[in-house]
Amino acid sequence: MATPMQDSEVRSRLLALLTEIAPDIDPATIDPRRQLRDQVDFDSMDRLHFAVAISEAFHLDIPEQDYPQLGTLQSACEYVQGRSGGR
Amino acid sequence: MQIDFRLPSLGADMESATLAQWLKQPGEAVRRGEAIAVVETQKGLIDVECFEDGTVTALDVAPGAKVAVGAVLARLSVAGTAAAAVASAPQPPPQAPPAVVAATPATPGAPREAAGTGGLTRISPAARRRAQELGVSLEVLAQQAAGGVLHIEDVERLAARAQAPAEDARSAMRAVIGSAMARAKREIPHYYLGLTVDFGPAREWLARQNATLPIQERLIEGVLLTKAVALAAARIEGFNGYFREGRFERVAPVHVGSAIALRGGGLVAPALLDADRKDLKTLMREFSDLVRRVRAGRMRSSEFTAATITVTSLGEEGVETLYPIIHAPQVAIVGAGRIAEQAWAQAGAVVVRPLLHLTLAADHRVTDGRSGSRFLQAIAALLADPEKL
């Protein structure tokens, strides 16, 4: 990517992905620094769906050992920016 | 040949559902397994599938109407000889036997839940005005009342309920779970067994597999467990099937109900069909699809009626051990606690391993501890040798 994406842009795209895979989540209530597992009962399948959605939306190959870095909205945001910017 | 398309029971304690939408119109062809209607239940929206090939000739219920289990939703014209149609029409699908309620449609709740839009609803003039003030559709009110006279209080009650749907759905779900579990506890003589399993081999095998797979095809631990339970249930008699009318009915296909927690509270346990005969990749794809549809509130009727055994897991953040309650008319449920690193004795040394506490709740009318023990050990043996899954 030519210019690194803005934090707010990445975050809003991640929120959109989140509500796509789990329409029963109210995005307005998401605390970006809390584990999704704790605040919206993300289970292992939700976590995988989120990783797949991020991988497809941002064209990233995400190895399994990186999943923990997608645990909060904030950490996922940093992960995507780090990986996208590093190219 | 005309046949009735009726609302199936989609759970042991379902008495009625609200018709949300017709997916077919009179004159349209339907195929076996195709959804005809969407109904709203306490478990969310469910696609009600047809079990015959044919053509829709009439729709008997309007969207918004509350319908009792067993009531006629639509009429179909089906192909084939009259004799064949007569023989097959009243039959449920071979792999989806009706749940217990279907056999006893005269439930205590039935009288106030009139089937379909049978009765005419009268709305008092004051109630009509109040409905307009509150912006409540008279049509919806009439359908919810399903007969009888609507007064101003009814309008206000219904309007209030429409404003607090989430709270209402939660307490309705809790009530459904409560009565299903109370019945299971009352009627099924449960026995419980537990076994600790070293999940290391399964976890290591999974990590190796996933490292080579594109992210869309990676597997999760729950799929290995589902497959192991399905294979064990196919091999060891007495855990796959139904207890109905005083006896155990063994079922050949293994449809594993998978308990999935709902974020609003409560849970559903739709089935993964023929889990013993599908490879892990297929099971994973179907499980993934199931969770997506549960999250979106969109399930299929066959998934609710089909499970022959259930697996329930509290996930990574849960406790070590759970003691589940059997979903009648099934006769067994396998519980999986959190997989956590713990001390484990192995070859004379204490090592740290990821341990899984497996529990079995089974029906003493069908099996006893000895076969239950063999069943749990069969699951453990499969998890120890994941190549065979």
C-alpha cells in the first residue's frame, strides 16, 4: 500500500467486519481495549471468522500463532497497520 | 395429491411460532429439503423445510400470525401415485423424527394459542385510536391476538412488548430452556462419568495441519472433538438415538448437536448431520456455516429436530468440568471443559500437558456406567490418535 492507512479507517473497517461475522454484536458498545472474548463472548469459531475476514479484507496471510494479536479491536488495528505498512 | 404442510416441533418445549415470511408463493414448485417459510421462535428465525417435492397450492397463514406446533401452514400438491402420497404425507422425514412435543400436541399452552388466523379479531374503537397514537399496526395487533376482542389495555401491552423485544426474547429463551431442562431432569435417570484426556497429541496434530492450510480451511479443536464423539457413538451402542414411548430407538446416522451459546443469553444446539461419515474439512465448513447462521439468527428446521447426541463445551475461558443435562429425547450428552495446561504423570515423570476433562451424562434406562465408560474411553482413544479422525 502506498500510504499507511489511518488508525480510524482501519478501526472502522474492522468494526464492519466484526458486525458482519457477528450481527448480534452492537458495534457502539465495543471497548477497543478489552478482549472480545470477555466483552462479547467471542468463541474460537468467532475468532477464526474474524481472522479470516481480516485476512481477506486486508489481503494478509495470518498464521495461527498470530490470532492472539487479534484479541482486541485495538490490537487487531495495530496488527493490521503493522503488517500492511511492513510491505 | 394434496398434502398439508404443518409446523414441525423445533424443540422439546416449543408450542408455537410466529410466521415471519413466506419464501414460496402458490403455484411455485418446491423441492425436498427446500425452505418454504421462515418462522420466528425463541431461538431466532428458523427456515422451515419441506420434505416432499411438489407445488404450493395454498398458504393458510399470514405473516405475523402465531401458529401452534402441528397446525397447517400451507397445502402442497405432490407428485407420485395417490397411494405413495398418502403413505408419505403424514410421515416426518426419516432422519428427523419429531421431538417429544410433536407426539403430545395437546399441551397446556395450546388453548390460548389458536392455530393460524382462524378466529376473527375485533378491535374496540378506543383501542383502535390508541393503536394509531402509539403507531402500532392494527394488522400486527390482530395477528398477535389471533381471535377474540382487543381492548385498549391489550394495545398498550402489545406496544410495550414491541418496544422491549430483547428483554422479552431473553426471558422467553430462559423459560424455554428452564422447562426443557426441568423435564429432562425429571424424566431421565442421568448418570455421570468423567475422564481426563491428554489433548496434546490432538493439539499438536492440529497445529501441524493448520500451518499448511490457508486460513479459510483451518480447523478448530471443537471439530476434532465432534468427530471423535460421532465415531465413538457410531461404534458403541446405546448413546446415539432416542428414548421414546418407553424404549430406546437406535439411530444409524450420527447427527451431533452442537451447543452454541447465544450472546443475548441462552443457547441452541443445532445438529451437524452425519458427522461420523464426514471428513474434518467438511465438518469444519458446516460447523462454521452453522455458527455464522446462529449468530445471524438464521437456522434450518431440520437442524433442530435431527440431533441424535449432543456435545457441549464451555470454551477456552470456561471451567474445567461441566455436568450437562441430556436433551430429550436423546440419551447422551458429552461435556468438554476448558483445555488447560496441568501436571500429568507420564512414563514415571510429571509433565505439563494440555488436559481436557470430558464428561458424559447418559440415560440409565438405556445404558449403564460400564458401557458409558467404554464410550468415553473410545473418544479419548480417538483424540490420542487424531490421524484416524
